[in-house]
Amino acid sequence: MALFEALYGRRCRSPVDWFEVSETAVIRPDLVFDDLEKVQLIRERLWATQSRQKSYVEVRRKDLEFKNSLSYKEIPVEILDYQTRRLRNKEVPLVKVLWRNQSIEGATWKEEADMRTKYPHLFSANSDLAREKLRRYNNEPSSYDEASRNPPWQATMNQGFEAFHANNVWDLVPLPPGFSGGASGDIACDLYRKYKDDVQLMADTGLEAYRFSISWSRLIPGGRGPINPKGLQFYNNYIDELISHGIQPHVTLFHNDLPQTLEDEYGGWLSRKIVYDFTEYAEVCFKEFGDRVMYRTTINEANIYALGGYDYGFTPPGRCSPPFGVNCSRGNSSTEPYMVVHNMLLAHSSVTKLYRRNYKSTQRGFVGFSIYGLWCVPYSNATADVVAAQRTNEFYTGWIMNPFIFGDYPSVMKKAAGTRIPTFTEYEAKLVKGSADFIGLNHYTTVFVKDKPSSIEKHSRDFGADVEAEYSLAALKADQYPVIPSGLYKLLEYLKEAYSNLPIYIQENGQKTPRNGTLNDTSRIEYLHAYIGSVLDAIRNGSDTRGYFAWSFLDGLELLAGYVSGYGFYYVDLDDKELRRYPKLSAYWYANFLKGKNSTNSTILQVGNKLIPINKY
């Protein structure tokens, strides 16, 4: 047996002519020529096949058609300044234009007439007012004020004419008729220029801590990329001023004012892309302010932000769908609120992971999350109403708290919403669970709830229908809130018992009163006196509540009421060019309370059937 056959169990096949041979076979010349002819035949067949394929492609191929030009086109996004230059014998009005995907340094001067012709949308109906403000670009910043608390837009909507503030979702979305009374937030209480005086007022009042928000579009105008040096300088100055007066800064990173660029690019909070951009923005804040800021809240009132902006559509970005919202032109009320909260939770947990990994060991700070705490009680003693109130609390509060403690949404929500509510992957559940060092609680009032099972039968459902309950929010629209301090006490008890007694900071609590110039706000004193008492009762009963912020230090532009109502301890005279601040009676009472003064040498104020000491510091 041949060696090859013995080794492999078959005869060897020649690589030349592919016929079976033994090791002793001799390849003759005639066989070689035969093989060459075979190879040539194979080559000819391959060429023929390739030719046919090429011909087929030639027939099928069409010239590429482009509907739009592929040439690069710069898109203007904002007018930063106006100027008139003299060229030879004429004056030429110019505007300073910020272009998309360009930093502030990339802004260029263009002829105003040309820009008005090509881009009329950049020149609003209020352009005369805008022109007046823009002329002061380099030396007259605007304001925002919080904390006790006010968010950036509510104290100044377009605070960045002077320190540069790119558009956010509040700037471009048309608001419903009557929203905020048609008021403008362009200047509001002007804390930007007056922050030193206001910080001194805080110190005189006795504040130990102050909560304010950072405007994402002021710090990073494009949502990502270059930092605005003027915005950065202001926040550093503001934080340093607070600390120099012994006031601890508490910072909120997002208070509803998403950069418009991100909304246009991928839909803002509807997209998972927001997780990456928000984390990058948060890291800028950690790097720049983390050495002085111990407490930062990532997102304010995620539950109400999702409902107002994506279910009912009465706040930016104004998305909703009939029959649930107001003036709905885009959106899906059935799914989008759930998607927005889901992405907010993922963004928050991503930020917390980053902070704990890279900054916690050196800065030793804390990362929290804010919810709107609407406490719900049954309208009657009927079992259905009692269950409905419990269910409503799970929808409003458990929507946020359940993922932080248990890594998933409440089962009652998942059952009602079905596939409309996103699901956490195993990794996401682990990331979200335990990602809140504390909860910021915003509470104003209590509502009474009736069972409403019929709502679940609707073909198209939103959050409100999924709750299967009827509750009136009339108290939110009234001139003043009803004083029900037991609601805050029970809410704190609920958070303690149901959600592991996570540390709580009450970040908003206050009474609104008509903004009519009166400084005699006894109703605010009664409200605060009662609610602070309920907080102390909850703490005595084991609630891990660690801080309280009244809303608000100054009267500002309110979300729903504009300048019609005010929450501040200090009245801001909007008719005065200097926007002077005047202390209300509640400012004296609150200072008295914070400084622990007793009734000695005090004015005794009767509020209802209570006697409350007032020291005028």
C-alpha cells in the first residue's frame, strides 16, 4: 500500500489534473497540455460571466439624484447684538449672528437688512424691546432667583442677552393663551445684576442655605461643546458670594429649560441620546463647582415636567395629542410622558455613577432627584375611593420612587400602561436602584380623589386615564392654597414607610398671594407656620427630613400665574427701574423663626386664632 494511502485512507489527488494517482505516477507532457486547456476554458467562462454581470449593472444603474444641494450651508440661530457702522458716506446697520455648530467666538457681523430678508424669524414681533436689551450686551446682565427658590426661567426667561444665553425650549414654543398672564421673563427680578445685594438680604434674613438652578443653555449654549465663559464666571461669582456670607449653595442642574439645539436635533428627553449629553453637562458642573457645592439635584419635578410638557402640552416643549392636551399639534400623550421620565431616570443614574466613580472621594458631595409631591386622600370612606387614593399616590410618587428603591416601576402602573411604559434592562435596573442620595420634595397642597374605573375603558389612554381616578386640581388655580399641613406630614410618613426612609430635603413649599403691592401677607405666615410644624412632627416621628426651603425668597415670574401671584418674602416693584425689594411681613416672621428669637420685644401678630411673635430685625 502506498504511503499516502496508508496514512489517509484514500489515494492522492494531483493538484494539476485532479485525477487519482499513486506516489509513483508520472505526469506526462500530454496531460499537462490537457490541464492547461481546461484552465483556459474555465477562465473564458469566468470572463463571460463577469461581462454579463457588468452589462446587467449598466442597464440597472441610474445616475444619483440629489434633491438638495450638498454644499455646506451655515444656519443662523440667534442675533446677539446690533451695531451701526459708517462705510464711506453711509451708515450700515449690522447684526452679530451666532451660527449653528459654532461657538460664541465664531459669531460674525452681517448686514441687518440682508438678514431680515433671509431670516425674518430671527427678528420677533418684540424686536424693538429685544434691540434695546441687546444694545446692552456687554454690561447689563439679567437675573434668576431661587430659594428659598426660583428656577432660571421663572426669574428670567431670556437672561442671556447680556451674558449670552442660547435659546432653550421656553424661548421658541408658543404658550397657550393666558399662560403666565402673557408676562415676559426677560428681566424678571434681575438677580443677575443684583445678586450681591440679594445675597446680603439672605444673610440679613438668616438663611443658612439657598437653592438655585444652573441654566444649561447659559453654561453650554449648544447643549454640548464649548463652555460660555461669561455664564461660568457668573455662577462662580454667585456661589462664592453665597459662601462668603455663610450660606450653603444647593444647586439644581435641570429646571425645565432644555437647550433648544438638543430638542431640534433629536427630540430632547424623548431620546436616549439625552443621557450622554446630560451626563457631559453634569460633569462640567462637577469640575467647575463641585469643590464648593455639596448638594446637587439633577432634575426638578420629573413627574410634572413629563405631564405638563408631553401629556397636557401646557408647558414647553408643548407636546400632546387629542383629546388629552391643549392646542395639540404634535406628540403622543399615551406614550411620551412615560418615555421622558424613563430617560430622566437613566440620565440621573448615569450622572450619579459618574460622580461616585470620579468625584465622590475628593468632593464628598451628594446627588439627589426632585419630585412634585401631590398628596392624595380619599374623597369618602368608600373602599373604592380609598384604593383610588392609594393608586394615585403610587402613580405620582411611586413613578419616581419605586425605581430608586426597587429598580422598577410600581406594578399597578405597569399593569395599567402595559407596553406604553418602557421597561428597564437588568443592567439599567441595577444602575437606577440606589442612585439617589436624597430626594428633593416639592409640596404645596393636598387633593381629594374619587375612584373612576370607567376611564380605563377608553380606547386611547394617557397617564390620567391609567390612574383610574378623578381628582380636582382647582386648588392649584385658586388665589391661595388651602392650608392642609397634615398632607405634608402624611406624605413624609409615606416616603418613610414605603421607600426606605431615604433622606429628604423639602425644596419647595410656600403660599401664593395676589401680587397687588401689599406687604401684609398674614396668610403666608399662617401657611408656613402650619407646614413647618408638620415637618417637625414628621422628624420627631422618625422621618429622615434634613432640610427645608421655602418658595420663594423674592417674588418672581410664576409658572402658571406670571406676575399675578407671588410667593416671595420680598416684594419686587416691577414699576421701579431699579426693581427695588421690599420685605413683607412674612420676611420678618421667617427671620424671627430662623434666628430663634422669642416673643421678648416682639410684635404679637394674630393669625387666625394663633398668636405669632414678629421681630423686625
